[in-house]
Amino acid sequence: MATVTRENIGLLNDKLTIKVNKEDYLPAFEKKLKEYGKTANIPGFRKGMVPAGMIKKMYGPSIFNEEVIRGVEQKLYNYLSEEKPDIFAQPLPLDIPVGNMDYKNPGEYAFNFEIGLKPEFSLPELDKASLTLHKVEVTQEMVTEEISRMQIKGGNMTEPEVVDNEENVLNVLFSESDAEGNLVEGGIVKENSVLLKYFSEALQKQLHGKKKGDKIVFKLADSFPLDKLEMMLKDLGLDPTDKSSAEKYFNAEIVKIGLVEKRELNEDFFNEIFPGKGIKTEEELREVLKEEIAQYWMSQSRNQLQDQLYHYLIDHAKMEFPENFLKRWLRTGGESPKTTEEVERDYPGFSNQLKWTLISDRIITDNKIEVSSEEIRKSMMAEVSRYFGNMNMGEDMGWLDSYLDRMMKDEKHVDSTYRRLITEKVFSWLEQQVKPAEKTVTPEELVGMQHHHHH
């Protein structure tokens, strides 16, 4: 009769020894041999007529090993489901006595497995956390800037006769030349579109009043501010790290002048950007936009607060891990084995991830947090609406239900939606437990604070 013994071999690290005797695996071995005898195709014998001795000789060793190991795995599985030790990952085999297994002399075999146990821990006291909710004040300038962006996005491209506006888009044919404008044989020739305001101030002045077909000669280094110069060099296929690239001269011919005419602020435009809101005046538009921008920044503020909560819990929940077991599991448990260096590099992030999983599981269990399949379906519906939102799908939405039914059968999709929703609920619960101080910050300051935690 197979037996399992368990002994402690380190911090949160136990060894399971599974012993199997011949009565545990021999019947299955004999049965498998008979099955092979019925189906084996061996030249010179009719199907099912191969002598048993020959089958045993040919297939015996591999079937024997398989059946012994299967017996061991079954016993291990039964033990884990009955005893329910609270373990990380799967047990790791310590040594497999394959070399000693001999179908001619069946006997007792012992297999050792290592298990890593989850630690006991308590959650840190949330009311002791000193947290700050960083809020962004939405200004009139931010609203004005957003309106201007929308006017340009919805505007019409016109083709003025002359260059006269820093918002002019110039299609320019760049041809590599010398300082006098004589073309370099085999040099770079490329057409590119550039906003007038991207050129240096001196060059903008020189281009003012120019028409289609006019040419000017310039040196790259003198013609663009540093940040735009790098972009320009890349566009022309030059290496921005090579100092000599910026010293090149180009003969530039204006191929086309464009200007986006900003959309007029009227009801048609308001309806286009906010269909169905019945916005009639710029004042009303500003109100709606201010609200939208405020919502966006509030969600960013909450993300940042959640980040603080995550780090507070990770830093203050004291728990010990079976480090050797987990490192061994990291080394061998993935799709491809890792080197010792890779394991050492990945372990800190991996153990934080484990820590977070244990913490969030505890919060979910203690507070009976759940996600229903109705909520999953609703979230998918919102996702589909967002995706198709800008297209007019017509009145007939009958296809949507069967589309959602199909999505609900996609396990991966359901699982990732579930994980996202349960994480949102965990953080909502956490936010209700704390009273952060409030501080007003600029959008740039808030963006600079964003670390992205992984959960």
C-alpha cells in the first residue's frame, strides 16, 4: 500500500516522501502490456498475435516506468486534495529513482517531493498609513487648450498661396547640397512635411512670404531647435548621435503649403464632439469639458493613491517565504529553465508579486468580495460599446447578445476581465478604509509620480 510521509526541511519548506509497492503499480503494468499486445503492429506478426514475451521485452521498461510514476503522481494528488497543505505552486520533485526501476524485479520505490508553504501573516493597520490624495485643479487654460486641439482635429486643411502663419504645414523636398545649394551627387533626397513653428526663429522669418516652388539653402544644425533637430535627422535617415549629421546642408524646395483652418465653435461642431448632449453655446461646452477633464485627473489621482496603498501594504505586511524552494521553482518551473543570475534578478519582483497575491486574497476572503458573471458580462458590454462607440452601428443591436455570449465562452477573456474587476473592488475597499490628506498639484507633478504597480 502506498504511503506518504512529511518532514520539515527548512523555513516553510517540507519534504514529502511517497513510497509505492508492487501491488500499487503491477496490476496497471500488466493491463497496459495486454493492451499493447492487442494493438501492436510488428512486422511478421498478425495484429494481436505478438507473443507476450516479445511485447514485454520491447515495451516493458518504458511502460513500467510510466506506471510507477503514474501511481506516485496519483498518490501525491490524493494526499494534496485530502490534507490540503497551504502551498505555493506545484510540488517539485527532489530525485526520481528512474535508474533503479526494473520491471523484472518489481519492488518498493521512494520518491521525494519538496513543497513550499504559504506564510502566516496579518494585514498592516490601514488607519496608520500616511497617504496623500494629489488633486489637479482644472484651469480655464486647460479647457481652452482642449477646445483648440479639438478645433484643429476637426478642422479643414486649406492651401494658402504664401507662408504666413506659424501653424503652416510645409511639404518640403530636401536635397543634400553644399553651402551654395549645389546638389551633392548621390546625396539624400527626401520629401517631408514640417510645421513652420518647428524651424528655428531665424529660418521661420526667412520662410515667411515664400510660395510653392521657392527654394532655400540651410544647414541642419542652424535650422532647428535641439529637440526638433533629432526628429528631423531621424526623418532624413541620418544618425542623430553622429555629430557630422547636423553639419550637412540641404537645398529645400517648398512643394506645398497647408494650413488647418480651425473649426468654428457652433452647434454642428458641439454635436459632433458630444453627440446627444444638446450643447448650444461655448459656455456650455466649457462646462462639459471641464467636468470631463476633472474626471480624467480624478481617476489619475486615484491611481496614484492606489499605488501608495499597494506600496504601504507590500512594505508593512511582514511575511517570510521559503526562499530556496521559490528560487528553485523559479529556476525550473517556467517554460524554459533560468540561470542562477536570472533567478537572483527576478526574485525580488516575483516575491513582491506573491506577497501582493496573498494580501489581496486575504482582503477578498475576509470581506467576501465577489465578481458575478453578470458584472463580467456588463464590463464586456462596456468594452464593446467603447470599441464600436464612434461608429454608427444603426438601430439593430440584436447581434450584440450573441457576440457577448461568444466572449463569455472565451476563458482567457473572462479570466482577465474577472481579475481586473476583482482588483478594482479590492482597491475600492482599501480606499474606503483610509483618510488621505489632500494636496493640490499640477498635471506634470502628478504624471511624474506615477509608478505602475503590477497586480
